[in-house]
Amino acid sequence: MIQIDLNKKLQAAEGEMLLKLKIDIEKGEFVTLYGASGVGKTSTLRMISGLLNPDAGKIIVNDEVWFDQSKKINLTPQKRKVGYVFQDYALFPQMTVLENLQFAQTKKYGAKAITSLIELMELGQLQNRKPETLSGGQKQRVALARALVQQPEILLLDEPLAALDTTIRYKLQEYLKQIHSEFKLTTILISHDVSEIVKLADRVIYLEDGKIINQGTPEHVFINQKLSGKFKFTGEILKVSNEELISIVTVRIHTEVVKVVVQPEEAQNLNAGDKVLVVSKAFNPLLYKLEG
């Protein structure tokens, strides 16, 4: 279990903000930090990793104290079993893919294990290339592999897929699910993509002005109604067309595009760009707008 009880004064766009968090995360849980920019999500990951010092509080991981301001305990980042994947990849440009992995290698993690990671992340044909020759999706796979080479107990992901196109993002989401399960990780992800959160997370922690305002399953946090149906898919509205008696909502679900017929009054509050949940009810698809 990860026990986090932290205070940190941060400089936000509107002035000074107090980040005040108290979170317990179970071993093996996949948690997403969600909220507007500047509410303290990245600062939270940096404090867990040891890259940023809290003003007060504690971080305890599996009964080991990583930080305790009152007892003057503050483990260095190197002593914390954390894998950190940044949005900008942070690969060493002068090194090949293989050399990037070898540089991060721990003493317990042998060459055979690196070979297994290269196979898992489909990096075999890329291992002798340098980062500048790779696409964004390829760089992100290398960054994930490098984080796993360190044999982390906790995987920290700071919007790792935000800059990628839709097709690559969905493929890497599958990698993340597989990695989280196969390596028995506790994963903390920062994401603004509701469909991504619904797909990956066990729990969402919703931050606002440095405080937790809501937390629970993605369905609990983003959806007001208790819903049941044959299927449920999250998607993004591309277009709302109003006909004489009906409205037609065009929704992108992953890489597919579907059209849903709704009543005109249901479409009044729907706009292009809105995140929605498509639910079947007796073969009649329904749309529910997602919060956030």
C-alpha cells in the first residue's frame, strides 16, 4: 500500500496554492489523477518520485518510509522503486534504444530480461537506432521499457500519450494495461482523456485547487446516473445534426465513427468535442454526457 499525506505550497496561475493530499493506494491498483492544468497533479508525481520535496507530511510505501518531514527522512530518487514516464520521453539522444535501456538497468536486471522487454514492447527492429530517428509512438514505447528496466514497484505516468495520434494512443493504452498486469505494478497516471481513464483506471482522484473534490471508479466520478445496458462505450462527439423530428449525433469511438439518433431536446446540450457514453437500452442507443 502507498500512504500519501502531503502539504506543498505551489505557485499557480492565480497565485499561491496549497496542495493538500491524503490518499491511500492499494498495491496493484491503477489510479488516475484528473483535473485542470495547474491543480498539482505533476507536483504529486514529482513528490512521490523524490524529485520535489513536500513542505510537510509522509510518504510510506509497503511499510517503508520514503518521506517523513517530522523525522527528517527523505529517500533520494535513486532509492525509491519508481519508474517515471514523462510526456516528452526524456530519452538520451546520443544513445541508441538498447543503450538507453542498458543505462537504466539495475544490477538485478540482466541482459536476458532486457531482451524480454524489447520483445514485449516490439522494439527489436529499433534497438540500434537513436531517438531522433523514431516516431512519437516508438519513443514512448522506449520510455516505458526504460522505466520498467528499473524494476519499479510504482509506475508514474505523466500524460504519456497526450501528444500521440488516436490510433497510436489506443495501441499504447493496450500496452499500458498489459504492462500493469504482467509486472504487477501499482500505476499512477495523469490524464485529461476521459475515454482513456475509463479504459485503464480502477479509480479516479479528481483534483481542484490543490484538493481532492471527488474520487471513485471512473463511472462514479464522470457519470451521474447508474446505467445498465448490453454495451457501453466512451467517445467524442464530432457533429450534431438537427433534422425535422430527430437529431443525429456523430460520435468517434476509438478509431470508429458511429451515428446515434436522439430526440432534439436530448441534443440541445451536446456539442462537438463533448465526451459521451454510448449505452444500449433494448437495442436503442442512448447518449450520456460525461462530466469533466
